[in-house]
Amino acid sequence: MISTVLVANRGEIACRVFRTCRELGIRTVAVHSDADEHALHTRLADAAVRLPGSSPQETYLRGESIVKAAVAAGADAVHPGYGFLSENADFARAVLAAGLVWIGPPPEAIEAMASKTRAKELMGIPSLEHVTENDLPVLVKAAAGGGGRGMRVVRQLADLDAELTAARAEATSAFGDGEVFVEPYVEGGRHVEVQILADTHGTVWALGTRDCSLQRRHQKVIEESPAPGLANQLVEEISELAVRAARAVAYEGAGTVEFLISPDNRAHFLEMNTRLQVEHPVTEAVFGIDLVALQLRVAEGEPLDSNPPHPHGHAVEARLYAEDPATDWTPQTGTLHRLAVPNGVRLDTGYTDGDEIGVHYDPMLAKVVAHAPTRAEAVRKLAGALDRATIHGPVTNRALLVNSLRHKEFTTARMDTGFYDRHLQDLIHQAPDPHAPLAAALADTHARSRFGGAWRNVPSQPQLKRYAMGDTEHEVRYRHTRTGLTADGVRVLHVDAGRVVLEVDGVQRKFEVARYGTDQVYVNATTLTALPRFPDPATQLAPGSLLAPMPGTVVRLADGLTVGAAVKAGDPLLWLEAMKMEHRITAPVTGRLTALNAVPGQQVRLAALLAVVQPD
């Protein structure tokens, strides 16, 4: 039996595997980069081994270093998690060659299916070799890995070469393999997948369907099981295809077969992921199983039951990202001061309060999962939990998630992969609470009271505080009177440093207030920045200045880009890499490049001046 498992991964999935191992009495070993020395997965493991460096290429993509770490730590098995080397057949072989148990499918099965090009050949589906205007739109995809990296939709033939270059670079960075291919892009389709689990005795389970149609940059955002609204015949068809694919490669362990369901309800094979998926918790909830425990059982040679358990109810998962959907999904960094969700939902995360969100890895903070007897109940439960969650730190996609779950197209199960193309601008903003600045001001005044928080019951002049809330600035005026605090006709019922109760139009409203540092304030789900009473003159930037929208690494410049070059608005000038994704920086105006402060390989901080384009 397995006694010690090394997880060749980081973050949320490493913590997830460790949790099951602890429940089974199995010791755990983490590997960590220098950037992850104090990460949650490093702290949770029974032992941890350093992988020198911070980038994925130096650390989590170095298979030989991970195998050495497993041997040095006394592990007898390796779990790959997802991403990184989880679908790398050479890594699986290296683990087995070291005399360790590989908690995954045989290397030959990975080789057959993990490369999407080879998987399509196995399934008899050709890739596009020579793209013409008649083939558009097409999708450029990385042959290895997943998670939306190395994927680009191309609608104009003139853009194909640039998108191929960007996809290759992103795939190389994320998976260590720059192979990409091109396939037709189905408009208006639904992304549906089948979870499979196979043992070493010939049993293959098809564990229902999942719908993963809500995606940004081809990376899933909200997933659910079962996929709603599919005809029974279609469910049977794709389930049989998934089992057939698994048997064709003598598959063992957990895997997922993915399909695109076209508007005419035809199933198009996309790929087989030879690993555990990010969205596996929804299947676990519906079937009442632990997929990681079953992976371990299969790896130990134990048989599965002849038939899988029966499903019950509906489960929905939302991925909480440190990113700003309003600024082209820009990754966000900084301190995660507080993360908590209400009881009754599942929280899978790789972070805890006080952790730093860095630039090197995926920006996903957590997965939040709700399970209920019906889809409507599960969706309502998840939306409510996210709405009431405490998230103090970098900007997140919380508002997008809540608004998506409550959108009529989603609640009626009429969504497809173009959902965010149609509705993004209506979903990214959360209406700010107009009374949040007042609650923040009152709590701050209480905290600053020299009488330990006691109010002086004497009249005073009106007090003024200023806050930025989103893109707007708010002034708050209040005063002490002999009967207490008054503010714009709002009755103040209770104030302390962390809680304010106001009566607004006869309704009692409660505000939880938290302050970090000198200016960051959180009031319920509203984020505020305290402003000085007399602000300094703003620092002026030259028109056409390009600032780094995130900390990251300059990976390349546009061909021939030099100071003095003429550029057009929207022309790509340089590319930044942050959190394993490439971000294109374009000219803000038409004019001439008068300054260029970026070179390939350079690390830049948030808001660093990259270039200046002087407008014509």
C-alpha cells in the first residue's frame, strides 16, 4: 500500500490531494519554488523539498528535479495534480523508472491522448493543415496541457501567424511544449465533458456529464454537473464515446473526455484530459465520492465496483480569480488579507489569510462549490454564498460570478461558450453600496477615539472624510450632537471599529468594516480607498504613456520596434507574461514612439512606464 505521496504541483490542487491523504493516513510531501517557500501547500505537507527558482520552467516543469525530491523525501508515490507535468508521458516514465507509483494513467495512454493532435488522429478527426478564408473562424490550440493557455480564436486570416506565435510562446511557458494545431471553431456551442474512472481490472466508469460553457479566454469559470438540458440519447452517446476512448488506450485512473455540443445538438470530440480536472468537485458532490481517494485505490491495484454509484442532485462550481474582468482580465497581485465563505458550501483554495498573491502562477484563488437537490437551488445557493463571502485583498472576479449565476440566460440553462462575448459589460460591475463610505468613516472615527472607542457626547463641527469607490470619489460629512451622531438624515444605531449599524429609511442595515494599512477599507462587499483630506497634486504623465497593467516579465517586443517608429492606435508593441498568461500591450493612440523602457526578459512592477507614444 502507498505510504507517502509527493504531489508534483502547487496551490489549490496540492492542498486538495493532501487533504485526502491525511484522511487515509498517508504522509505527504510538497515541492515548492522559492516564490512558494511559505505557500499554504508547503506548510500543509508533512515534508517539503525546495525546487530552486521561481518560474515554472525552473521548478514545477523540471521533472528530473521532482523525481529526485520524491526519492530524497522517502515518497513511494507521485500524484501530478493538474497542469504542469500532469500530462507528460516522459515524466510519468521517469517516476516509474525510479521505482515509484505513478498515480495516473500509463505513459502510453498519456502519449496517445494527452497530445490533442494525436488524440484526434486516434479518434479519426483530422486537424486543419492549411487554413483558408473559407475555414474561418478557427481555433489555435496547444497540443499539450489545458486551462485555456495557448488558445486563440482567429477570425481574420491576416491574424493567424501572430496568434500562432503567441500560442506557441504561451504553451511553452505553461507546459514546456510549444506544439500547437488549428481546428474549426464552432460558434454558439456548449462545452460538455464526461468524467471517467478506470481501474486495472477492465472496469471503466462514466461518472455523468459536466457543463463548462462559461469561459473567459477559453478557461472555464463556472462548471456544473450534470450538464443541464441534454437529451438522454445525447448523454448516452457521449458517455459511450468516453468509455470507448478510455478502453482504446487501456486507460487507468481519472480522466475527462471533452466535447463541443453544436446548436443542432451534435457532439464534436475535443480532447481527452489524462488527469484530474479542476472542476472535479462537482462530480464528487453529485456522486458522493472522493475522486482522489479512488485514484489512490486504483494506483494500489484495487478494483472498482462493477457499476458507479447513483447520482443525486445538482452541483455548481465557480472559480474565484485574482483578476479584473473590467480591464481585459488583468491578473492582480498583493496581500490576501481575508478569505471566508458562509457555511454550507465547499471551499477549495491554496491560500489563507495573509498570503501574498504573486506574479508567477495562475491567478485562481479558490473554487467555491454548492450542492443541492435541484439546479435552481444549487445556483441560488452558490450565488448567495459568493455574494456574502468575505474577500479582502486584490481585485477579484466575484461580481462577475454572482451576476453570471443570476443572469437569466444561465438560470434557464440557455448559455453557450459565447456567453461572455455577449454579456461581459453587463456582468463585471457590482453596484456600490452608497452608505459604505459613511460606515467606513464612522468606524474609522471610533477606532481613532482617544477614549478607547467611547463617544464624546458633545456637539462638534461637521467632520469630513473622502473615499474612492471604484472610479468615483465620495465625500462623507457627519457630526456629533447631544443626541449622538447624525449624517445626511441617516440614524446611527451602533458604531465600533469593525461594525456599524445604520437606520436608512426605517430599515436597519448592518455593515462589517475592515481596514488594512492606512487607506484600504472593506465594507461588506464594497472596497474603498481612504483619500487624504487635502490631496497632493496628481503626478502628471505625458499623453500616450503606457504603464504596466500588472507586474510581470517582458517576453518580447514587436518586430522592429525602436524609438522614433510610427505606430497606429491598437498596434501591439510588446507582450508581458504574468501568471502563466501573455498580455498584449498596444499603442493607445496613433503617433510616434518617443520612449521605450522595456527589453525582453525585464521584470517590471505594476504601473511601471513601459513606453510613450506621442500622438500625431
